Amino acid sequence: MKPTATKIDKSLLPKVDFSGVWRNQLGSEMELHHSGESIKGKYRTAVGKPSPHEEFELQGFGVGDLIVFVVNFGDYGSVTSWSGQHSLDSDGNHHIQTLWHLARPMSDEKEPTELWSAILAGSSLFCKVSSG
């Protein structure tokens, strides 16, 4: 049986502008520019091998209060994707709760027994620290 999808009226979706600077619980930061449904920006990681001052290109989409974006960590050999949803806390602070997947290279000879270890997963809570 073929799954069916129902189109939604996008005018009924919450209007969220993801533009601005966001920081997660580990200190990683992203600067987002949201235009239409397109999101572009820069990501600075506070974990792993890259310097916290090194910037990586970020690309994604924002639809209503939903967001998805990806970062290519270039010479470090990994890519990470995040998907999440915007929310406001009781004080009116903006948050994005995300789940992420990081894929890293694995040599062909190790793939049969260790491929599972080439993809890491987790969650991040980003808090808006300044508007764009």
C-alpha cells in the first residue's frame, strides 16, 4: 500500500524567523540567516578537533517552526545534520530542540564489522543569544 500525504496550508504554520546567533549546551554557536524557507549561515563547534574560532558553512531549511540544517566539517572528514523544532519558554526565550547525526569516514576493510560506529547520534538544545 502506497503511503498518502496530505498537503498543508503553510499560511497556518507558526511564523518563526530563525535568523540570529544560537548557542547550544556545549558552547557551539551558529549564526543563521533565514530568507523564505532557506537557511544559510556559519557554525562554530566547541567540541571535537576544530578550533572554536573555525567557521564552517551551514545550509538548511526552516518551515514554520521546524528547522533542518547540515554542516560539512571539511578537512576534518565529517558531516553533521540536525533537525528540530522551535519553542518559547515561559520567559519568552527562543529555543531549538534538535536531534543530530554525525557521519564520519570508515575504511573499506573495517566497514563489514564497524560501520555502525561511523555514525554518531545525539540531541542539542540551542538557545538564541542575539537576533539577526
